[in-house]
Amino acid sequence: MAHFERCKACGLVMIAGKYEICPACGVKKSAFEPFHDKVPHNRRIVLDLHIHPILVHFPQTISSILFTMLIGALILSGDFSEKLLHVADIMAYLLPISIPPAFLSGILDGFVRYKRLDTPYMIYKTLVGIILMLISIAIAIITFYGDSREIIFYNIFLTLLSLACQVYLGRVGARLMFGIMPGKLKWKDIFKMKKSSFTNLKK
Ligand SMILES: [Zn+2]
């Protein structure tokens, strides 16, 4: 099992004996202190893969490109505008495909990190994630059945909504990344909902 030390100046945790100065803030190793990781090794490995923060970049990128293509197609005209619409069509179909991996990895990350999924932040994130999924399906359906040019305004509106959902998810997610519950996991608790979680929601 690896031994760790922590930089007293900035809080960075690193493998013991590996650094002469803190690789993050640059103070000397005299400022390091021993660090005992209360999180079991197997949970730490899963979280250190950062699967969810990586996978959320796909829907973020796709909806940003979709939005840009739609705006471009609206402003410009002629052949180039048509080309942008073709790209927008492809993005509209890719978006709902890119969300489930991000969603499922978020469930995994949330559970491994906090050992439960029924807390206010987890519930908000799950609900907004579902709304995002529905919006992306709506965009794909509209794109499939509608005329590319006539549906521009609908899809710009829906893409903006999807971006707003993703900004919310990202902001809450960034806060959640700094926390972690110590101890082992009980996998049987994964979908156990407690009444207290709903009273907490009112706060
Ligand atoms: Zn440091």
C-alpha cells in the first residue's frame, strides 16, 4: 500500500518520498506532513480515473458546436450555410448518444465518492441530467422530422437550454469533486432512499 504525504502549505497529497519540493506550490519538503488516506484504495482508484469529469466534456463540446453551427447557419447564407446545417444535423444526433455515458459515470462517481445517491445535490444532479437527456432527444427528433432550415430557431432554443443544464451540472459537480466520504462502500445501499433526503431538499 502506498504511503502519502501532504503539503501543509497548499494541501496537495502526493506519494511519500517522491518530491523534493511541492509540485503544485513549490514549497520545500520540510513543509510536508504524513497523510493517511481514509478512503480505501479501490475507491480511490475509481475516483482517480476521473471518468465522469472526462465524459461530460463530450456532450458539452457537441452542444457547443451544435449551437455555433445553428447560429452560423442563421447569419450566413448560401452554400456555406447549408454546410453548417449538415454539421448541425450530425451534432444533433450525436448529442443524445453522448449523454448516457456521462450520466451513468456521474451516478458511479457520486456513489463511490459519497456512498449514497439520495442527498440534495445528488437528486438535483440526477433530475437535471434526466431533463438534459430529454432535451437532447427532442433536438434529435425535431432534426430528424423537420426541415433543417425551418427548425433552426427551435433547436437554438433547445440547445441553449441544454447548455444551461450543463452549466448547472458542471457548477455543482465542481463543488462535489472536493469532497469524499471515508470508509468502505456498501453496494446494497445504492438505491436505498431515506426520508430525510426529501426534508433536506427544502433547505
Ligand atoms: Zn504545496
